Amino acid sequence: MKQATLFSLSVFILFWYTTLAISPAPAAAPKAPAAKTPHTPKAAAPSPKPLVPTLPQSPDSPDSVPDDITRILKKAKMFSTLIRLLKTTEIINNVNSQLITAKTGGITILAPDDSAFSNLKAGFLNSLNEGQKIELVQFHILPQFVSSSNFDSLSNPVQTVAGKDPVRLPLNVNALGNSVNISTGVVNATILGVVYSDNKLGIYHVDKVLLPLDFFATSKAPALAPSSLAKAPKSAKENSSEDDQGETKQDQNKSGAVSLVGLGGTKFMSLGIALMAVATMWC
């Protein structure tokens, strides 16, 4: 009986062990796929901070270069005097044509407002001849596009359409912080804001008319007074006396005698006659 019980227990243990060995192990939980790190695009380099703010009344910059600058200036509503000068000098035609045909370069206009022109001396514009009016307008145009953040890259004196002459037409730009100042040797102006800007045309509002220095150049020095050492011109009387003396010398050379007439006095003739009369009486 005891042996049967041990046998049954042995069979049970063997069956239990076999069952555990044969039964499959529970499947491991699937590994969660590794989270992919999202690709972070490289941050774009910050664009240079504009030195000149954009004016609220500035027209929107179109994709293409405009073909009429006066349209932009009219929309800003404060450049009527500049528009009139651009038209009367016919410079507006050349500028518009250059914007249409130019592939590189561009143009920058420094635009004084109407109040800047009204602050000029009364009658100043009317006192200018046609050539000076043309030069005045050209002096406000740079033959290159300058963005609002690149004024500090210009080298002085700055080239204008009027020319680049540091003596006659100096135009110096000084960009400091958020301020851009312009000096012509006559006035110091400040750029107040952007009227218009694209990749070829920049129009900037300035608070003063940029007057060229050669408008105010001193005139030529007056001729020096005649030297005090210079001989005074001879009077007609002195010339006549010298002529008489010359004739006397000529007569003397011819006859060997001094002409009384040549010496010029009837008194000498009378004296000669009187001496002859006295000599006759004594004889």
C-alpha cells in the first residue's frame, strides 16, 4: 500500500514536470518602435535689420519693377514739388526707361517732401537756371539700388547721377544705429523712412532738400588793383611837349642851331630883336 502511494506520487510529479516543460513560454511583448527624432530644419540666417523704417503710406512692393515712379510718389501724397521737377527736367523719362531696361544695378531716389522744399529760401528754385535744376534733381538719385539695411555699406563720397566730385558735389552718408544721415557740405539731412523698395528701386523720404555745394561756391576773386609802382599814363600835354622837344632835337641835328620856335616862345623872339636894336644904337 505504501509502495502504491509512492508510485502514484511519482507519476503525478513526472506528469506535472512534463507538462511544464512542454507548455510554451508566454510570448514576449513586442518592442515599441523607437520614436524617430523629427528633422529640424536649419534656422535661416536672420535678415539684416533695416536701418530705415517703412512708412505707413508706402505702396505695396509689386513683383515686377514699376514703370512709372510718379505713380508711387503720388500715392505717398507729399512729393508734388519733386514730381514737378522730375517732369520739367524730363529726368523722369530717363529714370523710368532705365528701370525697365536695366538688368542689374537699379536706382535709389532720395526724395525731399513738399515741406522740405517750402523751407528753402524764398524764390530759390526760380533763381536756378535749367542746368542747375537738372543737376539738383540728379543729385538726389544714386545709380544703384540701396536697400534699407545697406546704407552703412556705402563708401563716401557717394556716387550720384550728377557726378562724383568731392569738391563740387560731395554727398556723404553716415549710418549709425537706426539713423541714416546725409551731408552735402551745405545741409545735413536725415532719411525718415522707406517710400518704396524692391530689388531694383528704392525711394527714401528725406527731411531736407540736398543742395549741391557748387551752387554756393564763392565767385572768382576780383582782379588785383594795379601796382603802385606802375607808371601813370602820360597826359596829352606831356606827350605834346615831348613831341616838340623831339622836333627841336631833329632841327638841331639838321642845322646846328636851336630853333626859337622849337623852344616855343614869342618872348624869346622879342628878346632877340631888342638885343639887336641895342647893339645897333651903340654902334
